[in-house]
Amino acid sequence: MYVMQISAHNPDACPAFNKESKKAMMAVMQQVDSLLPKHGVKLTGMWTDLGAHTIYTVYETPSLDAYWAFLNEPELLVWLSFNKVENRVLVGVEDVKAILARD
């Protein structure tokens, strides 16, 4: 299963200019690689729309429970201090084909 996390912050909270946000983001970036395997979650890709102050991250996760446990790590909760986060469950083409093939 894939989950897209969409994180957006206000320009005044942008880590490029806000020292507290930058400190928090750097801490998250340093911890994420060790926390992912702990929960069986894989980082598939991350893209940033700099002008919109929005980050798009796609994770592959064995379950929503595993993804939720990953998100609730104390090191990652700091992300919520300056970002509004949306999480969207995504399905691949093969999953859609299987759903459409059902009688």
C-alpha cells in the first residue's frame, strides 16, 4: 500500500528562512532513515514545490497501522509544529484492475 503525505507550511514558517522550523526539519531528516525500517515503511519519493511551500512524500507501507506508528514517533511529531499534513492512501494500477475485475 502507498500513502502520499502532503505537507504544507506558511511562508513565515519556511525552513529556508525560519530558524526554528529549519532546526526541526533537520532533526526529522536525520532521524527518518532509521525510523522507516523500524516500522517496515519505505520512502518511495519526495518532491518539493518551493513556491507553494509544499512537500509531497510517497511511502510504501505494509499497513496503515505501521504507517501510523511511524508517524507517531516523537522525532516525527515535531513536523506537525510547522506543517499542515494530509495523508492519502493510494492504489496502483494492478489494484484498480483487480477491483474492476470483481463481479
